[in-house]
Amino acid sequence: MYDPNDHKIIATLLAQFGDLDCQRLGFLDRNDNATLFVTAKGLGYLLDVVAAERTTLQEAYAAGYDQGYVQAREGL
């Protein structure tokens, strides 16, 4: 499904990491037509790290750990 906001999301990720790192990290991928698209991991990064204003690796790790712990405990 096409989402016009994808262009802004893709541009944000590319500005932060560059094309190769975005793909290496799994934040962006290419479809059969070689068109970039945002992955769930890329969107999750923007929501859980950038929007939450986590500024250090330690904060990002702790938040990811806490989220995984809650999901495991609740059986999600």
C-alpha cells in the first residue's frame, strides 16, 4: 500500500544513516522494482528511539529490553 508519508520517513532515515547503512540495519529495503520502502524495523526505530528522544545507546537498549520483557511476560 502506498503511503505519501513514506517519502518523509525514508528521507529522515537516509539523512541519518545513508542508503547502505539503512539497508544493512534493515531499516529500508528494496522491492522487485528496486524501489526503497520502510521496514517495520525502520519505522520502529523512528517511533521508539527518535520520537521518544532516546539519545544514547544505553537508553535505546534499556527501552528495547523493557519492551521485550513486557511482551514476553504478557505472552504477546
